[in-house]
Amino acid sequence: MEVIIDYFKNIPSSHRSLILVGGITFFWLLESTLPLFKFKYIKWKHAIPNFFFTLTTIIINFLLAFILLSTSDWVIANNFGIINWLPEMPLWLYVFLGVLLLDFFSAYLAHYVEHKVNLLWMVHLVHHTDHNVDTTTANRHHPIESVIRFVFTLIGVFIVGAPIGIIMLYQSISVVASQFNHANIKLPVAIDKLLSYIIVSPDMHKIHHHYRLPYTDSNYGNIFSIWDRLLGTYKYIPREKIVYGVDVFFDEEENAKVSNLLTQPFQKYKRPTINPNE
Ligand SMILES: [Zn+2]
């Protein structure tokens, strides 16, 4: 465990990029052999806006990384934060708790707030207006959302008291987990269900991308499913009932244009509606 943490403490940017690109490539290939839905799309064309937003996310995180680093240095120097206040524990448990709690603040909480605050929902909308959810959807985040998520990560690092090794490990797992749960892949239903008791399975997250409420406002987690199950936001519908997108923003052509997506946060506020029959 020490070796792992040491590696992530000094992980080169090239290795981080390799994890991102490697993950997309792996799930992209898997999607061709094991697709959940047979989309009538040109995979590359669909990926263009998503890759654009992946790039802006990388740039924003790169530019702000020094704030993350100095916050982490400060909490460790001052022995601050939840995992440092707990009694002495084995390293593996310290690391596990760090990743688990960062997953709460940086992913679950950020995502939950984005759905509940009207202004933030319009920013997060860009992620939900993909009509063909696949592994490239994972980082389809408006640049403003990348900043919002960065702020939540910062708050998380501060409250959790995470050293940089745990933050980098968490972020690497988080990237791959997101690519996995967005991937257009079909696991056997029983396996998917079983997985969803521990981690966010592909079916579990796809339900979050259903086009109408109450499902849009459920299953906010990214790595661990415990947060949704514990906090009452877990919901289930069978995979065949899932329709992607947001019912009040259903112009597929507009939703595939980078120029439209960039201005989506400034469009008139609209929430998805509830279908009483669901
Ligand atoms: Zn969402």
C-alpha cells in the first residue's frame, strides 16, 4: 500500500493522461463487443463535443492544481481533517477512508447540489443532454461545471484531510469509474445488480440519465454506491425503460453542437418533468 501511495504522490502528468486515454480506449472497444443499446450514431462524430469538454476539464484542473496541492500540504502540516483526527489505523484503512470520503464530497455532494440549485442545474445540463450516453459522456462537463467540481474537491480535501497521494489515487479511480458507469455496455443483469451494492454499476448510473424525473434526480454517486443507498437517493428502473436526455431539452441536433452547449447554462431555466406513469 505504501508503494501505491508513493507512486500516486509523484504520479507524472503523462501517466494521468495515459489512465484517461487508456480507459476511454478500453471501454470504447468493449462498447463495440458488448453494447447495451445499439445507437444509430457515428461514434466519432458523437464523441467530438464530449472530447472538447474533456479537454476543457483537463485544462481547468491543470491550471488550478496548485491550489489543490497547497491545500493538501496545509492539512497534512497541521494534522487537520477527519482521517487525521481518527485514532491511529492501518495504512490501507486510512487510504480507503480517504478515497471513500473524497468520493462523497467531490462527486456525490457536488452532483447533488448541481441538481438542486437551479443555476447549477443549467450548467450541469450539458452533461445530461447527451442522447447517446457512452464512455465519452463521462467528462462532458461545461467549463463552469469543471470549476464547481474543483471547488467541491477542494472543500473535500480540506474536510477529509487528504494527502496528495490519496487525492491522486482517488482522482485516477474516479476517472475510470466514470468511464465505466457511462460506458454503453451490457453486463449480465444479476452481475450489474450485485455490483451496485458496492460500486456504481453501469445500469445504476444510466438510470440517472433517464430523460424525466424522478430518475434524473437519483443515483448521484460515482465510485461507491453507499452514498445513494445511505442517503435515500437510490432508484431503480429496468435498463430497457431508460430514455437518455432531458425531456425539456430534446433537440438532439442542438445538443450535439459545442457552440450551443457552451451557452446552455445561460438559456431559460427548465427542469425535467415527472411522468406520473413511471
Ligand atoms: Zn447529473
